[in-house]
Amino acid sequence: MHIEVVTLFPALVATASRVGVTGRAVERGQVTVGTVNPRDYAQDVHGTVDDRPYGGGPGMVMKIEPCRTAIRAAKAKLPEGSPSIYLAADGVPFTQAKAAELAKVPGMLLLAGRYEGVDERLLEMEISDRISIGDYVLSGGELPALVLIDAVLRLLPGVLGDAESAAQDSFSAGLLDWPHYTRPEGFEGHAVPPVLLGGDHAAIRRWRLKQALGRTWTLRPELLESRDLSAEERRLLDEYKADLGNTQGSSR
Ligand code: 9WO
């Protein structure tokens, strides 16, 4: 997969792309991450890439021309049909399902805006998707772009270096994670759940699924509405609710 990020801060993207999951994937040749800086395509000696908004008001807007030339340069390095994505708070919410969809594409362009945003006409002409990683406004689209890259690369075969990790992700896809523990077994009176120490992998799997279902039901019940629970999952969730009732009953 080849990714091109159009950004005024290429160093931010390049540095982050050299560490962690992304860094390993790049080292292994499973992905390449390039950057294109609109400032390199500015039409004046000052490298101007922004201007005052029509209609007045605070802030500045990124100009069409340098961004479009940068986008065209980036697209020239990408396979035909690569999506061109603008990261913005008012985009379509980014989900694990969207990450899985993007993990199948041969390449993608990510446009990271700055200032108050980008001239709308550029987005209409050059952008196929607008994606948000959450309902908050940052200083720019670079960190959201890095979030998207990380979530997508984790799903590429072999990137995690542990097929089972990806399988577990898919196993609990659509659910919140189960709790994790490591040594020491006991810490200030807090013990590790015994099932995790016994080596019964079937029991461990059931426990983890039950915890994931229970946590999802407690914290993000709407995620369960779109999930067709299996008989086993329904039973485990009922068990979780019963356990909770018993615990709350005993603490009253
Ligand atoms: C800047 C600004 C300055 C003065 C007055 C109003 C203003 N609004 C903004 C603004 O919203 N800037 C954005 C910064 C423009 C697009 C790129 N930036 C951005 C992307 N912030 N947050 C995101 C983002 C992207 C994806 N998911 C969540 C947030």
C-alpha cells in the first residue's frame, strides 16, 4: 500500500511514520508513506498558501492553487482509483469498519488541512471522502491522518507480526476490548482473574468474549444494536448481567 499525505508539516508525518506499527510496516516494505507540502507549490516567493476568508471573519483559508498542485503531485504517485480523503471534524465518523475498507485499497491520499480550513472548491474538485476521528476541532488534520494510518496498517496482513492478534481483533470486532493483565499475579491485594492463569484456552476465550460483551453493553450499548449476537454471546452477556446483579446486590 502507498499513502501520500498532503501537509504543511511533512516532518510531523514523516517522524510519526517511522515508529511503531507504521514504522515496522515501512521497514518491511508493506507500506510506503510519502508527503507533499503545498508550500513547495506556492506561486510566490513567500510560499503563500493561505489567504483571508471571503465574507470576513477570523482565521485564514488554505488557497486552492498550491494545494491542488500538491494534490495532483501526490495523486501521480498513487495507483489509479486511490481514495483522496480530507480529515475534518465534520467528516463521516471513522470506524473500524471504515479502517477495514481502507485496508483493502492499493493506495490513498490524505489531505491534512490547517488554518480555518481549505477552500471548498478544492475539496469539491479533488476530494472523494471526508473523514472525522471525533467531534472536536484540532489545529490541523495531521494527527487524524496518523490515527487513520495506524488503524488501517494494523489490519494489513503480517503488519502486527502476529496473525492471531489481527484475528482476535476481528473476533471481537464491533465490541469494546476485554481487560488485560500481566505480572505480577497479585498487586496490593488486586489479583489477576484466576481463569487467565489456568491455561484453559477455551475458558479464557469465553471469559474474554464475556468481558467484551459486558463492557460494550455497559459503556456503548448502541454497538450491540447492530450486532447479531450468537447463542453463545447472548448466554455470556446474560451471565455478565447476572454476575453484575449479584455483585451490586452484595455491595448494597
Ligand atoms: C481554525 C480556525 C481559526 C479561527 C476561527 C475558526 C477556526 N476554525 C478552525 C478549524 O476548524 N481548523 C481546522 C483545523 C480546519 C481543518 C483542519 N483542522 C482540523 C481537522 N481540526 N480538527 C480536525 C479534525 C479532523 C478529523 N477529525 C477530527 C478533527
